[in-house]
Amino acid sequence: DSGVTQTPKHLITATGQRVTLRCSPRSGDLSVYWYQQSLDQGLQFLIQYYNGEERAKGNILERFSAQQFPDLHSELNLSSLELGDSALYFCASSGTPAWNEQFFGPGTRLTVL
Amino acid sequence: QKEVEQDPGPLSVPEGAIVSLNCTYSNSAFQYFMWYRQYSRKGPELLMYTYSSGNKEDGRFTAQVDKSSKYISLFIRDSQPSDSATYLCAMIARPSNTGKLIFGQGTTLQVKP
């Protein structure tokens, strides 16, 4: 158990809908990262927050947004969902804003029908 | 072309074999090199990391980095069925004030008893 929690574990929804994925980092970690894992693209970095502020951005679609709250939990919002958004979404956390060991949560499996 | 290339496999070996997993990369700014292990339906977990070139050993695992060839390897000695998992290489550039990791596609390894 990495100490990172993600909810929900599974999410099934329809095209055009909006969903919110939630992540609680390890106790004391200030950095939160979101990654998308699909069969064709592998594990791809989406976005990083550090202590409430956006720190780095990857190839995150405009339909996706994230935020980190004062209690350090983070949410990833996915809107106008398309079939191609079906994937595993992982949250990771670390203690520093620059590279340090990132601890991954168990992931949320999103299926868009 | 992707920044990090990794043969997805699958790779099947008998128990006790020496396993060699490899990644190539194109960005010469990469300085930290990591290997993550991901069991089915779980989040990735950090196995080893190396900084710049050289070797690093941890039990049955050895990581090698050859920056001149832009090539990294992970060797597993005396492989066990419990090593069956997907192995992902990951890299991060320096200087960087973020934790943005670039992952390879992952190689699926099966160790048969």
C-alpha cells in the first residue's frame, strides 16, 4: 500500500458526460501528479500540482482540468467525454516539487461507452 | 517518434533465467533514470533509480545507464514467478523544477515456474 488513495476504483459513463476523479496524497506529500495509462499510449503525464499551485503540464486535453485543495487532496475533472478517454488514471504524490520518488495510487479505471 | 522507446514484449522466460529489459531515449537532457514495476491492476512502484551514467545493484536487480548510447537496461538475475509484471522505464530531465516523468511503453514479463 503506497499510502495514496484514489476514488472511485471504477467508473462507467457515457460519451459527452463529465466525471471527477479524486486523489488523496500520502501524509506529508505536497506534490500531486496525474497520469493517464492506455494500451496504445502507455503511461502519460498529465499535470502536477505542488502545494495548491500548478507546477507542470503535460499533454492534457482542454476538456480536462485539475486542482489541488488546501487539504492537499486533488481532483481531476474530465468533461465532454469521448470513447478514447477510456483509460486508467493514476494519481501519484511526492514530498518535493522536483523529482523525488513518486508513490502511485491504485488508479481509477474509466470506461466511456 | 516517442522520447522513450521500450519494447512492449511480452517476454516469457523460465524460472531462474536472467532477464534483460531495455529502453532507448532521444532527449540528451534526461539525467535521472528509473525502473518501475507494475503488477496487474495495481499502480506502478519504484524499483530502482540511477543518476547519469553507471550501474546500480539492488539484490537480484541491476540497472545500467549508457548515456553515450542513450540506452538503459534492467537485469533481473535468478528470475522468479513473482517477478511477473510489467516493467516501465521512466526518465526526467535536468535541470528541472518539476517531477514530470516520461515513461516508456512498458515490457510485460512472464516468468514460468
